[in-house]
Amino acid sequence: MITYVCLAVLLLFVAVRSILFWRRNKDLVPSQELDRTLIYQINRESDQYEQ
């Protein structure tokens, strides 16, 4: 009986961790979009310094 409780707790823990991992990765910005945003910001700031 204790074995089943331990397995249930372990399964619940794995399920919660999987859901949290999936939600966190779903909300991440794709790396190409992040690269474009950073390059845009750097170019904009360098243009301000040149003027």
C-alpha cells in the first residue's frame, strides 16, 4: 500500500513538473525573433549616438 502511495506521489510530481516545463517553453520568444529585436535596439541606439 505504501508503495502505491509513493508511486502516486512520484507520478503527480512528474506530471506537475512536465506541465510547468511545457508552459514555460510555450511562453518563450523564438530565438530568431529575439535576435532581430536585439539587433534593432542596438542599431537604433547607435544611430542616436551618431546624430
